[in-house]
Amino acid sequence: MIPRTWRARRPWRARAAGATRSAVPHSRLSLVDLLAEALSGLIQRPGRSTLTLLGTVLGVGAFVAVLGLTSTAAGQIGHSFSLLQDTTVNVADVGPPPAAEADTNRGPMDFPADADARVGRLNGALAAGVYWPAPFQQPRVSASADPSGAAAGQGLSVYAMSPGALQAVQATVSAGVLYNDFHQQRDLRVAVLGAAAAQRLGITRLDAQPAVFVNGTGFTVIGIISDTQRLPQSLLGVLVPSSTAQHLWGNPLQGDAFKARMVIATRTGAADLIAHQAAMALRPDDPSLLSAAAPPDPASLRDAVAGDLTGLFLLLAAICLVIGAVGIANTTLVAVLERTGEIGLRRSLGARPRHIAAQFLTESTVLGTLGGLIGTALGVATVVLVAVGRDWTAVLQPWTVVPAPFAGSVVGLLAGLYPSLRAAWVEPAEALRR
């Protein structure tokens, strides 16, 4: 089909006698004809056009899907983080070591006896308690007073833990009960076992009031916990009241692994406030003896994760776009070589070089745009399906979805530059000989 605007207009005849004919004007190519020619060229070769589209579809689709999935995953990470970590504050005893003339392994514990109650009165604190590992390197733990039975308890830990700490870690009781303030105030020798410790010691029932022995000292097992939200290491240990541990074994050791600590469960959003107030509430005389660690900002964590993931996957999406651009350029160049005769015919009928260049450039741009639209739709669908499948909330930023089709257009435009310029400078006479 030859556009009507390529046909030379009939010259105006001179009204006066003897007047010569005016020069033939240059041909024109309207936008409508340009688009019609480009679409006609693509439709005539549906198989090649479809295969050419795939590169851009994959590149743009990967671009949208990667950014969408990264934002969705980062949002889910922030949500999961805030559920637990954003409501946990840890306080450590950082007091100076004991004097040289005193016991070099032990010193005064800087947490007051009523530490649980002091922090519990702070606004936003749900539960708080002090805990520390028992002050011996390798405790002998067994389910009987016979020392030969201690083999089953090898590797188990012993923790001194206040009743408030049991509440703060949100221990799930599978049998029996947790010890409380009654046991704490009377230094009773009772114990709660973690699920793994109970299984190793062979204690599954509490109706017979079983006992567990730590370095020969017996404790009545009153409860077994199956899970904790905080301090999961306690599931492989024997938990005894902190007052009982102090009465039997003295204060905690001064090593970093044995120092006393406090765990605080807070309401959502109150962790920073509690972290700033805890040391003063516990030791108003010298707050520097204690150090409270607030959880990291979940927004910063989410942004850091999103930045790392986005940087990695955007590189992969860029590679896909480059592959798509190379595919469009290669296909367009092959089309120029195959349509050399057609180009020569168009030139001989009045088409100018810029008309030929515009036609092939429009074809490649249309291919890129279609690939961008299809790729955007597939990328959005991928994000939504993954979010639904994992019960997440899909997060799609407008700046990610809206420019994506235009990215396909730019890829197609750049890919068609060289083939269109090569087509523009084909000599009509040389082309018609082929």
C-alpha cells in the first residue's frame, strides 16, 4: 500500500500564457499514514513480531515484578519484625567488676530485688523480669539423685528467672503451671522445664511430682513449657526462681555470658520510651550501671532490606531489557535487509529518506510499547498472585507501574535507531536491482 501523501501533487497550471509549470513539491507522510504503515508491517509478520515482543515483555515484566515483590516482601518483613522485636527491650547489667580484694568472680547484682515491679509500673510495659544463667560452667542435671543418671542431662542449661521474666517471654505451658511471686518470695525449690529439657530427662507427667537435680540439689518440677516468644534458649533449660538461685548459688558471675539481664515486653510503639526510662526506674541512684537496648527501627530495617533486594533484582531486570533491545534491533535489521526491494520501490515513488527511517523506527517503537504494556500487566499479576498465595499484602508503587510501558517504548526506540538509519540510506536504484 502506497500512502496517498507520497504521491506528488499535481502542479498548478499557469493561468497566463507561456507560463511554465511549477516544480513538483516534496512528498509528505502524515502521522496517520505512518502508523498505518508500521502496523501493516508488523501484522504481515505475526510470528516474528510475537517473538520480538518476548524480549521486551520479559524485561519490563521482570522490572515491575521485581520492584513489586521487593516492596511487598520488605513490607512483610517490617510487619513481622514489629510483631515481636519492636515490642522487646533488653536491659543488661554493665556495672564495674568487683574490687580486687573481693570475690573476682562475683559482684553485687545491680538489679534491685523489686526490679520486675519497678519496670512494670512504666507506661507501656506489659511484663518484665530478670534472668541469668546459673553461676557454674557445666551444671550436672538429672532426674534422680543418683549421679550416674546425669548423662541424660548433659548439655542442658540452668537459668535463674524471676516470675516476671516468665511472663515477659510469653511462655506457653503444656503441663502444670509456672512458678509465681509466692514461690519467689519464699525461695522455694521449684522448677519449670523447657520442652526439650523435659524430653531429654524423660519427664512427661507431673502428677507424681517429679524432681530434677542440679549439682545434687533437688527441685520439684511444677510445669513444662512448650514454646516461648522470647528467649527460645530457655526451652533447653531448667528454670528456677531467681531468689532461690541467689540463695543457693549467690549472685551471677561477672562474665558477659553470665551477667544478669532483664527482658521487657512492651506495647507496640512503646519500646523506645521504655528503653529510655528503664535504667532510671531501676537504679535512680546510678543509671549508668544498667544499659537498655531498644529494638532497631523497623522502617530502617525494611528500607535496608528493600535497598539490597532492589539493587540486585534491578540488575537482572536491566539485563532482560538489554536482551529485549538486542532482539528488537536484530529483528528490525533483518527486516530492513529482507525489505530492500520494498524500500527501493517506495523511494522511487517519492518517499524521502526520513520517511523510510520514521517507518522502521515507528515499527520498533510500537513493538517496544506493546511489549511494555504486556510485561507491565504480567508483572502486576505476578505480584498479586504471589502475595495472595503467601497471604501477604501486595505493595505496588505508582512510580513503578506507570512508567513501565514507557520504558518498553524507549527500549524499542533505541533498538530501532541503527536499522532505521540504515534503511533510510538505501539507494533506490541499487535496491530495485535486488
